[in-house]
Amino acid sequence: MTEPDLTYQFGGRYPIAEVRPGQVLRTSTEDCFSGAVRTVDDLPSEVCQQFNPVTGPFLVPGAEPGDTLALHFVEIRPARDWGMSATFPHFGALTATHTTAMLHPPLPEIVWRYDIDTTAGVVRFQARRSTYTVELPLDPMLGTVGVAPAGGEVRASIVPDTHGGNLDTPELRAGTTLYLPVHVPGAMFSLGDGHARQGHGEVCGVAVETAMHVTVAVDVIKGVPTPCPRIETDHQLIAIGAARPLEDAYRISQRDLITWTAQLTGLDLVDAYQLVSQAGRAAPGNVCDPNYTMHAAIDTTALHGATGYHGTHQRLRDLAGRLRTDLCGAAAGTLR
């Protein structure tokens, strides 16, 4: 297992390690506070120098612009028995920001601490201003996964876009495969921003943030471009759009899912448009970052079982399953 080597950007960094196609990487990540917020008295504005660290970047030999990077998440497991969340004065979907000017005072900065019980599979919410408590299902995910952007650009890790980044999509959990476009030789992917759980939209701007142990199988699909981040599960295809305003993120995700559906089924584009209109689902990832994210999803049963990228998801899932009993090995174990 590699130890965290943290950065706060995508692009403009030397790789910390190589992961070859067909290998499995075991590493760990930090939370969005870099582990500095531990109690309800630790205000992020006072104890954090930067936000949203990612581990990496990792170079994938042979990945070239025009290819697609496939990352299959074998395991995403909390590294702590606690997680933190917060509200910020000028951050979140329901507060004044520099682009949403209001006369009312900003929301206060408040921190919540959650107990994480992996045995029971729950996180425990405790209200700050009453004795109210409730157990919520533990649903570990990664908020931020991406590759180096095109054109030598450097993007802050908090920004989602076509390179991935801070997608904050709850579907990015263990058992899924994320497809990302390769913009630079080696792809240079990084990951982090562990969430013990997150509601759609991440409405206050902060999930139940915690460090994670991550196991990911890596592959490259040669000569097949991907326009924007996509996710494949055992039963769904998901396209992700990132933009402002939110309706543009919605349009990007819907357009990509429709064109993907047409490619996989041979349908005319207008027929695919009609099918997704009736069988698709949509949900926000986050509505608070510099770009917003929306995802568009369709069950593969509506596509007669069609799968993306020539069965890459199932192949990586099957191969990774063979290593599930040997996850205490080296940082990279060969699958092929």
C-alpha cells in the first residue's frame, strides 16, 4: 500500500508512482480538511491551510491522448471511526456567495462530528442545537477523482470538469468503474476526498468527510475517446456533466448519455433521445463548487444488457474479485 502523497491540483505535478494497465493499486486518502478538523471546536477557517487534497498523481504507462482510462474501485473503506462536516459562511447551495449577492448575513461556520461504525454500517448524526440523533447508512465514496487536464492546464482539486476532479457523485462507490478521458501521456490520475456518505447535491457543500483506504484496478482502453466522465455499475450507465449554470451541467450529462446509448444500441440519435427521456434518471452531484455536477443514468435492461467499453467493467470486476482475498499484498498486484 502506498502512503498518501497529497496535492491540491490536477496537472502540473510529477507522478509519485506508476500503475500499469491491468494492475491493482492500494493506497489511502485524506478528507477534504487534510485531517485538521477533529472536533466541533476546530473551525476549518482557522485550522486548514488548503482544502480538498488528493493522493497522486499516478502515471499509467501507455495511456495517450485519445484513450480512455478505466478505474474500477474494488474497495473504498473508512480509515477512521469518525467523520466531520461543516457549514461555511460563503459556501454551499443555500448561502450568499460572491456570485449570489444577498443583503442577509452569511451562514455561521459550524462543525459536526459523526461517529462511523463500520460493523453496524452506519454513521451517527448528532444535532448541534438539540439532543436529536439518527443513524444513517454508511455509504463510502470518493468525492474527487480525475486526470491531468488538456493543454498543460492546472486545475484546483475542488473544480470538476471534463477531466473529472471534484465530481461529488455518490455513485462513485466500491464496485463501480469510472471512465475518464486521457489528455496527457500517462493520464496522471489522482484521487481523494473520502465521504462516509453524501446526499445528492451536497447541499451544504460538505459531506461526512473522512480518510479512506482505497483499492482500485486500472486499465486503458486504447483508441477510444471519452468526452466527459462516465460511470458503469453492474446495472447502470451514468454520464456526468460539470458546468455552471446547473442546467448546462444537466444538458451535458443528458447529451452524453443519449449519444452513448445510441452508440451501444445502434439506435438513431432521435430514438435514443426518446428512450433516455422515458427510461433515464438524473440527480445532482454537487451544487456548490466552482462548477456544478449532474449525472444522467439509465438501467442496462433498457439497452438489452448492453455494456460500455467492450465489457471493461465486468472484466475488471471479475479479475479484481480474484484478488479480494489477497488485499494485503504489495501496492500493485498484477491482474493479467
